[in-house]
Amino acid sequence: MKIAGSIIVLILVGAGIWYAIQTKPNAEVQNAVVSDAVVGEVENNKENVASLKQIDNANIKITFKGFGPGKVHNGSFSGITSNLSTDGSGIKGDISVDLNSMTTDTEKLTTHLKSKDFFDTEKYPTAKFTAMSLVDGKLSGTLSVHGTTKNVTVNAGEPVNGAYNIMFNLNMKDFGIDQKFANETVELNIVVPVK
């Protein structure tokens, strides 16, 4: 009986240590608001959109931070295709990301993130965001990742130094990616230059 009690105590202590060393995203970075996808369009705020500059689609950058026990890993995507535009009546278009273009700070992690344990890029090679509205600095649209499409709203703010710097936390469980030994939240930074 003492052995069973000791094992339970060790498991609880181990779980507590595991939880304590889990690195987490920056609490100051806002979480994306994610909900089930709806069919239809959301009205753009025409006054806000009329003042937007032309989007420099060729120079959009996407980087991310992933979090594991005692670790923070940085990564980026090079295969980005975008046709976002503004025409005075709204923001429209999409950003597609070739998930196989992902690189991280270690080759082993890059390979693991592309595997069935995470993004399963063989089956789901592309992530896509389709813009639906920009109202009061909030960018809304649909995000498709890992075969799942959800509505997502993030704080885009205003352009600073010639670019929108859109930083937010995204819970990957919302898109069917549930990894037990890594934090389910990823911190994304999307830089959208304007001309």
C-alpha cells in the first residue's frame, strides 16, 4: 500500500513539475477569437477601409513561436501567396501558405511539425486565410488549417512604419491539432506591408 501511495505522490509531483516548466505564449499578446465558420459575407466598415493603402502582397511575412517543456521554438514560412486588396468598399482576397515551406530553429522539429503528429502536410499541405472584414482595426475572415475551417478575428490595428504587424495567439486544438507534449497555443506574427 505504501508503494502505491509513493507512486501516486511521484506522479503528482512529476505532473506539477511538468506544468511548471511548460513555456507559454506571451500573455500580453491577444488571443484570436475563433468560432465555427459561417456562410456569407461580413460587412466591411467603408470609412475605415477607404483610408487603407495598397497591400504589398509580395512581401508579406509570417513567423511563429511554438512552446514546449522549457523551450520556445521560432519558425517561419517562405511559401506565401497573397491577393489581398482594398478597393474602398472593403478588404478582400486571401493568403495561402505552403506548410511544407515551414522552417524552424531545428531541422528535427521542422520534420516533426510536418508529420501526422502536427500539421500532416502530406495530407493538408496548405493553410488559407480568406479576409471578410476590417472594422475598427479588427480583421475577420475564415482560416482553414488541417482540414478544418473556422472564423477568426484578430487585432490588425493600424499600419506602423509602412506595415500592419498582426500578432496573436492561436489555439491549434481549434483546428484538430492536439499534441500532448507541446503547448497547444502558437504565437503568430504576420507582417503585411502597405504601399
